[in-house]
Amino acid sequence: MMRVTMRMMTTTTKVMAQRSKKKMGC
């Protein structure tokens, strides 16, 4: 369970970072 949660958190962070970068770029 812990590993899955950690993985999900990392994925969400990466997605959010990418979205933020795209917004900043635009």
C-alpha cells in the first residue's frame, strides 16, 4: 500500500509540475 501511494504521489507531482510549466510557458 505504501509503495503504491508513494508512486501515485510522485506521478501526481510530475503531472502538476508539467502543467505548471506549460501554463508558465504560455
